Amino acid sequence: MNQDQRYGLDKHVRLLGPLKLDSGAEFAPIEYAYETYGTLNSDKSNALLICHALTGDQYAASTHPVTGKDGWWLNLVGEGKPIDPSDDFIICINVIGSCLGSSGPSSVDPSTGKPYGMDFPVITIADMVRAQAILLDHLGIETLSAVIGGSMGGMQALSWAVQFPERVKSAVIVASAARQSAQNIAFHEVGRQSIMADPRWTAGDYYDGEAPTSGLAVARMAAHITYLSEEGLTKKFGRRLQDRDEKSFGFDADFQIESYLRHQGISFVDRFDANSYLYITRAMDYFDLADDYGGVLANAFKDTSTRFCVISFDSDWLYPTQESRRIVHAINAAGGNVSFVELESPFGHDSFLLPALEMNEIIRGFLKAAQ
Amino acid sequence: MSKHDYKLRPDLAIIANNIAANAQVLDVGCGDGALMAALRDQKNVDARGIEIDPANVSIAVTRGLSVVQGDADTDLSEYPDNSFDFAILSQTLQTTHRPDKVIDNLLRIGKYAFVSFPNFAHWRVRLSLGLGGRMPVTRLIPEKWYNTPNIHHVTIEDFRAIVKERQWIQENQWFLSGDKQISKAGANFLAEHAVFLLKK
């Protein structure tokens, strides 16, 4: 059994840092909330990091404390699954900027005793990754057998491999991109403006009163559409009416899809902070892996010895296959080692969170091949 | 990795036998990765693959091979010059839109290129077309004219002509009838299948 108090479920730690941010600022101290599953082996060679998405959290394979729902990647993580706590020492860390226990706008600034609010520094994907690296140092983990993530988690996995190539043996990037597209920035901006237009947002200083839940719910509704696909929506809802036989000639949620989206929006605000939504979408918008490499993505992978596995889904229009191919071409151009497949799924961007036997077997085979 | 008893297609067996241990190999149109797996496990070859069919890519990656889903016509240009010892194009040439450009790319990427293809001048093919008046359907060309992926049928003589025309250097050649290797004499008539080793 693992007696180390640093490992296990529902872990919290405050580290001094400081964390050097891309903006030039320094951030300290850094709070971390994280989960670990499995046992670190004696030569510390089986550590595997799971990176979560925009509104994800550290509960990849544990019950969410607010919603009571199962871990968000139980399809992939568990006994007998491709990521297996009986073989792997699995770590999942709430990203900085988020609101599930790691430092973010809703956490208390020790210098004022009040939540940071908009005084929280603007962060980037690379900052999130450097923060994770500081925690891994604390956990005594030098090398990761793999870094795995979907969507924004895939961005972190890429950033890990590029910032710390010597620490990352393998990287799995699912439904992601090496840069945020103009269209995706546009959707994020709609979400942010929706939050900021809510009178309760009050420039981010709302922690003593009511949160801007209306704005956040609308942001979530708009974003949720981008996670699905037209085919998926048509299959699931079509033009069917919600609990009624006739149109109401009003503005109730006549259609099932309206009712579904409203539910998504309303339930989201119970588990997520509006300011965190601003900060994390901003971090994603700023993400372009080629920025530090003269705009040439291949240069980011120069001399990399990390093995990459890139997976996209054919109905994902938020992070479409062409973005994955761009990553693959760049790694190939740099002489790197990469596998890539586009999988069929009708469920759009959300496919990476759903049961997908093919994805599981590919990830299993890819991870096994390194051993 | 366990040492399986690899039963390779005869053209792949010839290629495998002629690749040096520890070489770096790019297999273009690698299928389910059979050749790559054999090379990796038997010769410690660092093998990478490109395959157009996602089901095949999935099988290959699940076997632990590094394979990307891609198209020989469009995706080879991304690979740097001289980045592999060998580039392999087995039974894929006749499916490409521009076989000449694909081979140019193979010779740019690899120091050597293996190219294998079914010979459209084999006597059975000639018989089928010449006497039967029908597009041939044979063991190596099993599809009908309307559903075949083969869009650029080529004969051994055609291939020799382009090798000469493009001034590629032919390092070696092998010919197969059924599973047996045959001599180069009359190969354009007797061989069902040809394997060429080229360099620039």
C-alpha cells in the first residue's frame, strides 16, 4: 500500500512557487487540488498525467463532490482499462485558473484574505503546465510515462511535450489542436460577453453576493452546441416538442433541444465559477504552440524523443481533423514519432468523453508499445 | 514483443529480407502493419507507416506501431529529405493519383525505395483483356473495373521505362509468380508481381 501522504484522493497542497507566467508576472503561492490513483513503482517509471478540459476537473476517475457524478474519464481509466491503476500511477490535477480547489479567481488571495476575482493574473496553457510541473517536482516525479488529454487537455499534453520533452515519454492528444482557431476564439468571446453582460458579474467581484449565473448559463449553452454535431442533435432531438403536443406560440422551451440546453446551462452554474470560465477560455484563446517557434509548428517538435498519438473524430467541428493533421505533419516534418487516426463518431467534440472502444484500443496499444 | 511466426505476403517477404537490421523505414500504404511489425520484432527496425484506411490504422496502432492515417499523394511532402534509410511502397503505386510524384517523394525521403506492384502485362491479364475482351480480374487484381482502387495500372516494362526516363537508379529487382520467385527473363509476361529497389 502507498503510505505517502502526498498520494491519494482529494489531495490539496500549497506550494511556494513562484510560478513564472507568460505574461511576465509571477504567481505565488500556488494551491493545488489533485487526485492520484494506483501506486508509484520503485523506479518511478509508471507515472501518467491526465490533463482535463476547459470545464473538467481532477475527478477523472472519482465521484464529483458537487454533482455526485462518476469520474469523467471512467471509460478510459480503471481496472482492466487502457489506463489502469494496477499498472499506472495516475495523476489528475485541477488546472490553475479553475475552481475545484487549485488557485483560481475564486480562491482566496492570502495577501488580502479575499477572493482574487479579476486580480487573478491572466494565465496560459503553458502556465498551467508549468504549474503542474512544480507539483510533480513536489510529488517526486521526474518523468511521465505518458501525458494524456482531450480538447484543452490535449493542448496541455502538447505543451508538456514541447516545454519538458525530457520529462514526457509519450503524449496522447485527443480531439485537440496546436492552436485555437478564429472560430473557437469567437465562440469563447460570446461566452465571455454573456458573463460580463450579467449585471451580477460586477467586474468579477461577486463572491460576497450572487454569482452571474444567468450569464454563465448562456455561455455554457452556446458552448455546449459546439461540443455536439448536427447529426447528433438531429438524432437525439430532431424537431420534437418538449412535454407538449402543440407549439405554444410563446418563448417557452417548446423544443426538446431548447429544454436540454437550458438544463445544461442551469446545472453547469452549480459546479463552475464564471470568472474561471473567463480565465480558462482566455488561456485557450492565447494558445498557439508555434508562437515561441517563429510561427513554424514543426520547430516546436525539433529533436523531440516523445512518442505522440493523435486522435480526432470525424464529426468534431470544434477541433476538426485538419487541426490534428497539422500537428501530425509538424511532428513528421521534425522527424518525430507519431501515430494518428481519425475515428468515426456521430457525437462531435464530446466523442472523446463517450465510450469509444476503438479509441480505447488505440490508446491501450500505443501506451503498451512503450513498455 | 513476442516473436510471432510472421507469414508475410511474398513481395513483403522479399522487402523484409533485404532491409538491414536497425534501419529506419517508412512504409507508405502499410496496411495493418504486418511488414512493420515483422521488421520491428525481427530486425529491430524503427518503422513508421502511412495508411489511408482508418480501420487498418487502428489495427496497426493497436499493435503498438507508429502509423498515421494519410494519403501517399498528399502527405509525403511533409517528411524531410533523407529522413529514412528505406521508403516502401508495396502494392500501393497503382492506387495513387500521381505515381511518378509519389516515387519522387519516396526517393527524396528515403535513401532507397522499395516499390512493389502487380504486373498488368502478366499473361493471364493479357489473355483476359486480349482474348476475353474484359478488364482482367485475377488473384492480384481481384476487383472489378468499377470498384477497383487501382487507377494507374502499370506493367514491368512501363516501370522500367519510367525508371530510365526519370534517371532513377535501379539497385535490384525481383519477380514473383504465385509465391515463387522467377527469373527476370520474360518477367513482363510471366511475373504476376514485381519488386524494385531504387535510389536517386
